[in-house]
Amino acid sequence: FNDNNIKNDLFIGCFPLNPLTAYMLIQLSEIIAQNERTLFTFLSDSDENSFNSFIHNNSDGLFNVDKIYDYFTNLLQKEETNSIRNIWYRSEAILSKVETNFEKRIIKVLAICLMLNDYDKLSPTNEVIALSINADINDVKITIENLINRHYIRKNILNNMLTFALSNSKHIDDSIEYLSKTKVLNCLNGLKKSMIKNMFFQDDTMKIIR
């Protein structure tokens, strides 16, 4: 590929998708692919977080990586792969604590990078996160340093890669535990409703037979 190919295929061809969004979207879809959330539905869905809705509701800007997190979040919390589900729990716990939208966007991008676990091609660094949300690198660095100081994120001093901090503060673990219990309760409630519905159906069927 020469520079013109890259410009035409990657930047112009993907617009208004951020090129990193296009890459991460494909990788994430392959990992958590399910019928209700495929690449096709991402493009055509009327969901408020879908690409289709973004195009119809925005006249400028890019569809950045943090929006992938928003679109796939319901699947991420149900993902069978423990590592991905655990990253989602920790990111949601941190998202409930951080204050600004800019901080939330950074947390979401970091979560996606960690889920993909493709550090050779896409390492979770300040630079990658800045490109992922199309933000000024200095603003990203300052915000990440602030998140590090508040023990939400930690940086590996050897390679500058970022990850979520192993919470020194108990409230993050409490939030994760709450999210886990909420998921279990929702699952049980759904199962209970299904059982009740089946009981009524069976009862009505028996009445018809009689």
C-alpha cells in the first residue's frame, strides 16, 4: 500500500468511522459474535448507539471506538468468556465513579483494547486511546494521569501500556460485586417469569383437553 491507497481505503473509505473503530469493530464482533449483534445489524440497526443512528443524527465528527462499547455493552455483560466479562464488570464499576464524559470515553476505549488483547497491533497506550477517540494527545495524557492518581488505571513503566488498577479502594470491588449480583437476579427473574408463563400455558392446555 502506498500513501494514496491508505488515504483512500482507510480514511476516506471508512468515513465517518474512525479507522481504529473499523479495525476494533471487526475484531470484537468475531469474539462475541451472536445473532442479535452482528456487523450487519451494527450498520443497519436503529438502536440509538448504532452506526445507522449516528449517521442520521450527526452532521459531523467520527464514530469513535468508545461508541463500540456502548453498542455492544449488553452482550459484553453476558459474554461467556470470563476475561471479557470481568473487564466489562470492572469498566462499568469505574464508569459509575468517574465524573466527566471525557473520562468515561477513555475508560470505554481502554476496556475494548483489553478485551481484544491484541497488544502487538493495538497496545493500550496514551497514543492509541487518543487516536481512538480523535482527541488531543495532551488532553488524554492529563486525564489518564488523573485517573492513575485516583487508582482507576495503572501504567506499566516498562512498556507504557495501560490497564485497570487492581482496586486498592474497596468501593470498586463492591460495585463489581453489585453488578454481578444484579445480573444473577435479572437472570433468575427472567427464568421465574418463563416458568410461570409455561405453567399457565400447560394449565390452559389441560383445560382444553378436558
